[in-house]
Amino acid sequence: MQTLEQKRSGSSRQNPSAMQMTAERNSQLGYFLQYLSLAPVLAVVTVSVAFSTWAIINYFFPDLLFFPLN
């Protein structure tokens, strides 16, 4: 059992509940990274990048449909 002074100074090693929380946090990070690699998430990111690129190109080089030459 830890004394109050040991708890304040942090000199004792981690208790099992803190180690369990760290392991749980690591598994949550793993689940989050696994979620980010799912096909719908990758599809949304890919389409967003493609449309953003298209919009930027059209901003600097507008279509002739909106700005005809004559």
C-alpha cells in the first residue's frame, strides 16, 4: 500500500489500473488506425483530394465554358 507522500512524489511504480489504462489507450489507437484504413474512409479522403485539386486548377485556369474567348 502506498503512503500519501509516495503518491504525491510519484516515486512508486504504476499500479495495475494505470497500466491497464495505458494498454487500453494503445488498443484504442490501434482500432482508430484500423478504422482509418477502411474503404469508405479512404474513398472519402480520395474523392475530397481529387475535387479539391480540380477546384484549385479551375481557379487558376478557368474553363472556357464560363469565360469564352470571344
